[in-house]
Amino acid sequence: MAETITVSERPGGKYTNDVKSSRHQLLADEPLEFGSADLGPSPFELVAAGLGACTSITLRMYADRKAWPVDKISVDVSHAKEIHGDGIKRDVFTRVIKIEGDLDETQYKRMIEIANKCPVHRTLEAGSDIITKSGH
């Protein structure tokens, strides 16, 4: 079973939360313009960070397995809500992937294909079921 992440309100700003795993802790918050203290990434920034990190890690694992000369991978991720041609508003995550190293065009194209196979990408693309239970 996957590890549980615990999120709970904390002092700091109106919407500041502690985010805890068994090994790590960080803050999540909303920006000043939403009435909080901007002490950590917003929830959508955390989702974007998860996509960027998963993409980078997936690409590093692939490059290492292939022994390709990749020096550095970075991923810029932005999030927006856009209305599509069908009139439905959707979340859109845009990734800009930078791969430094001595790759030829075929290798570079393959790395971009592999980026689309990262587990978080697939999860966001497919959608998810969310089960809510009372814990009181």
C-alpha cells in the first residue's frame, strides 16, 4: 500500500498547511492575493512539481539505463485552466523539458516520448478516482 501523506492546518497564514510523509515535511499555502501568507507552494504548484519531478526522474532512469550522455535534465511546468472548443474548462499542464548532453536527434526525440510515459503524466492524463472517508 502507498504511503499516506498527512496534511493539516498550522499557524502562519489563513490557509497554511503542514504536509508530512514518514520522511519529509513541507508547507503548502495560498498566495497573499488569496488572503494567506504564501509560506509554501499552492496545491496546484505541488501537483505541477510532482509532474516535473516525475518527468525528470523518469528521463534520468531511462538515460542511465541506455548509458546515454545526459548531463542535466530540467523541467518547467505551468498550470492553467483553459476552455476548449467543446466549451468545457480543463486543467492544462505545460512542460518545457531541457536535456543537456551529447544526444543526437533520434535520442532526443526518444527522451521526449519517454517523458510522456512518466507515471504522474499518465495519472493526470487518465484521471483518477478519489474516495473520501470520514476520519472523526
